[in-house]
Amino acid sequence: MLRKILIIFTVMLTSSIIALTLKTFDTPTVEAENTEGIAEISTKPSIAALATAMKSFRASLSSDLLAAASFPLGHKESYRWSNFPPNDDDRGGIRFGELSTEQLTLFHEVLRAFLSDDGYTKVSLITKDVETYLNKIRPNFWDPNHYHIALFGNPETEGSWGFQLDGHHLALNFLVHGDEVSIVPAFIGSEPATINGTEVLKDERGNAFALINSLDENQREKAIQTGRRELQVGPGRSEDPFLNYDYSDFVGVGLKASEMNKAQKENLRNLIKTYVYNLETEFADIWMADVDAGLDNTYFVWIGGTTTDDPIYYRVFNPAVWIEFNNEGDVGGGRGGRGGRDRGGRRGRNEDGPREDSNHIHSITRSPNGKDYGIFALNRGPKTLLEHYVLEDHHKTSDKLFDYSIVNQQHTENMEAP
């Protein structure tokens, strides 16, 4: 009898633990699991410079602001980014509007350290000039103060740390892990496309047209597809436990780089570099070397016209980088006023009827090889206590009193949730 009572008590206690673990991803236990792989602090001067810039920004914050901005590595806040204009209650971290001029300047120094000159110029134009322009159109909706900063880990004590900049048409996810630096996922967009005489994403369009127009007729037949010009892999989702997308459906779709001549491949490389080299050059060089290693296995897809005024979509699918670019319908600063696409992707109308042009741009850069968010992505580790026991070498057991079982756990580890 006593044995039965002990078994029942054990099952009830274990079930309670599982239920709590399933309910939330940010419990201390799960956070500890996600941060087991923290690296040693790097001695590389370039990494030390990044840490110094971040430490200066952190030191400028009050204890309240620093606490509000700070999250553990692997926290679900990493995945809640969006390209939509933020409301105060749908983004974590601290807003630009909460910072003093000095604090915001120090944060921009962090951005300068992580980004190339071209990358920083784009970020500055989007957050300052574009958003100020849109603010004049709809002050309560678009606002240059509505960009949010979330800090992950602590460069003072750890060699793995990062931060996120999240707001309208901009979401950048930076991670330092030992000697490695990444910037994926990265969402960069703009409306209007040109601000104060500067085309924000000029090379993203120009280099793409250079590539498509260098292809012969047979190559174009493979590259040019039909369908809606929509991003296939978009913003993060707050409750998605499987955060790396399954890219297998895109293998074999489009024109393969191995079917391109030398000049065409160079056009392809130039297009990819436009995105990779938003990151500071030293770290972009490392990323580009991985891209080049799989260049022949890259697929290029194009939807839309082939003259420079046409609204377009294109996709580059390389083993080390995923790139998408599209022209959305106007919703704010573009020609045609309130026409465009709503959140469900449907085309909007203005008084002149349906309208699309090239004045509203979305682009996204990710890592198909599972490096989005670095090694601390939630789908890199166990989601529940049972998965911990099944997967971790120091246990290597699943003979616990759980009320459910795992089927093909290793296979499902990197699949997107339905």
C-alpha cells in the first residue's frame, strides 16, 4: 500500500513539473539548460571592442532600465520580434524614448561597432529619417522613439551575450559567442524606399536586377517563378517552440548557381554580400567564407518583372544564408497613401483601386543551417523535463514515471511547430 502511495505521489509530482515546464519557456530550470554552452570570454581585440561598447552602454543605464532591458540567453523574448510598428505592450526591453540623448548615443556606438558602415547607414536611415517622415503622416502610429532594445547575457562576466533591436521595419538579433559574431535573423525594410535623396536599400535592388538581367533565356525560365510576392520565412513568433524553419521544400526550386557562368556567379555573390556585409567586415568575411563553400548549391528565385521600376520578389537559398526581398503594397509613406497589404497579406485599396509599386520594401536574412539566434535558440535544447532525460548524455535514460512519451525525438528537434 505504501509503495502504491509513493508511486502515485511521484507521478503527480512529476506531472506537475512537466505541466509547469510546458507552460513557459523562461523558468529558471529551462534558462539554465539553455545557457549551459556559454563560451569563455574572448581575448580577440575585435571582440573586446564589441564588449567595451556594450559595457559603456550598460553602465549608462539606471538600475531600473538595465533590469527592464536584461534577459537570460535563450529567453523567449529573443523570438518576439516583428516588423510591425510597436505598441508599448507588445515588445520587451526598453524603448528609445526612455533613453537620454547620451544613452541613445552610446547605444548607437554599439551598433557602429557591430555593423559595417553600409549596415549602420541603413539602420540609421530607417530608425531616424524614415520613421521621422512617417511620424509626420501618422504621429500616433509611427514614431522614432518606438524602437526597443533587449539585452541577453552579460559581457562583464560571460563570453556569450547579445542584444536585439526591434521596431518598425527593423529587427536585428546580435550574438557574441566566444570568437563568433552573428546577426541573424535580420529584418530590414523601408517605406518610402528613398528618403532625403538616399535610396535606403539601393544595392539590394540594384544587384538583384544585375543578376536577373545577366541570365539567358533558359536560365530565366528556371529562375522566374509565378505566385505571390510574399516573404516565405518571416518574423519570429512568441510561442513557437521550434524556431528554426524547415527549408527542405525550397531545395531544387529556382536556378541553381552551378548552372551559372563565372560572371553570373559573381553577380550572385555581390547580391549575397549586400546582406552579409551589413555585419562588420571581419565577421562578415567569416560568414562569406561559409557562403562560398556552398555557392554551387545556391538557388535563386525571382517573381515579378525585370525592368528596374517593377515591383519584385527574389530569394537566395544558400546552405549558410537565406535571403528574401519583396516589394509590398503602400501602407504609409509610399505613393498611393493607404493602399497596400494588411497583416493577412491581402492587397489593400485606395480610392484609385488596387496598387503596388516599389516604394515599400521588406527583406530578411536568416541561417538555414540552424544558426538563427546562435546556439541558444530554444529548439537547440530540451523543452520539457522528459526531453532533458532522453537527450542529455549525463542521464541517457527515459525510464521515468511520465504520463506521455516521445516518438522520434531526435528527428523532430529542428522541425517547425504546426
